[in-house]
Amino acid sequence: QILDELWRGLCALSGAECDPERLRASIQVYNENRGLVEELYALRAREPWLARASECYLVLRAGLRLPVEEHSDLLRSYMAEARARDARPLDNARISVRGAFCEQPPVALIRTLERAGCYLVEDDFLPVLRWPPDGVRGTGDPLDALVDAWLELPVDHASRYTHSYSEKGEKLVRAVEQSRAEGVIFAAPSFCDPALLDRPLLQKACSEARIPCTSFKYAENTGQLQPIREQAGTFADSIKLWGEA
């Protein structure tokens, strides 16, 4: 009932008709967009020298501002250009980044990690663009489909309660394995208690799975990026030299 009232209120504000068919059509458009986002993540994990994390982040972040149809076109265009690049892989460490819950990282931080010798092949940036990973059901009552998609969301996140914290660690390990990441960097805003409380549990899971990891906190102050670059560079070097940090 509350969601129905919200929908009708938004329709009244926009002047659009409260037509279930229009809502179902919108669900399909967003499902297509999520599929393109996952395609971009797959390209970045497979060939990170073609689709750099800092570029992908900007392309994805545009999806918070652009109409969804325009963002889908932007994703297609970027992936086509990235695949056509004449670029060769570097001997960088393949890294998963976790911790962006309260605040998105500054682009300068992502570029700093790349300059430190890291290919960022997996992350938890902008999760709203990837949820739900299996899409929203396109049949039946569209409001019911939206509710079911959220309640059945197979993603553990700092914003969602879970009865078993071990599941968060297990899913992180699976994500690392699927992206073939060689290590994990836990990077959370300095004031983000949910992400910082999750960190010890996720670090424990990495330790048990023998996945190298390191951690730091960040803020908007770009003066802190040099020590972060040194820490990330040392971490990446240790992985390439010895296979662990």
C-alpha cells in the first residue's frame, strides 16, 4: 500500500498515467541497463588494461544523472571503444576493493590505486546500479515484482541485516575467485561505522581463504593520497613478488 501511494504520488507530480504496463516497460529498461553494467564489470575483470577502473567508475556514475536509456547507450559506446583499444597488459596486481558504503570514493583515489600498480577488477562501488543482479520480474503486478526483488536480493551489504555474518565473507571470497583477483583492499570512509564494523569479519574470511588483504580509511582530503599510494604499491609488489602480503 505504501509503495502504491508513492507510485501514484510520483505519477501525479510528473503528470504520467499510473499504468502498470508503463511500469513493467520501465522495469525491462532498467533490467537491460543492469545487464550492460554487468557486461562492463565482466570486461574489466577479463581485460582491465582495456577498461580502466577510473574510467568505468565515471561511466557508471553518469547513470545516477542520465536517463536510463541514455546511460545504456553510453555503456554500449564505452565498451565498444574499450574493446577496440590497442593496449597491452601490465604486470599489475589484480585487486578487489571493498568498503564504499557511506560515501563513494573520490576519483583521485581510484586513479591513485591504479598508479600504484593495481588493476581494480572487482569492487562494491555504486551497488544501486547492480541490484538486483538477476533483474526484476517482468510479469504480474509490477509493484509486487519490485518488492520481491528487494526482499529476495541475494546480496549481503552493510546496509542490509543478515542473520549470518559468515555469508558476507563467503560471498566476498566467491567474488574474488570469480574476478580472479589476487588480493583485497578494504577502503572505507573514515566515518563509516557499518563498513568498518564489517571489515574484521571480511578480513577473517580472506585470511581463512588465504587471500592477501590490506586496509585503510579515506576522506575527501586529497593530501592523504601519497601515503595511500605507497601502501597500495607495497601491497601490489608483495603480491607479485611473493604471492601474498
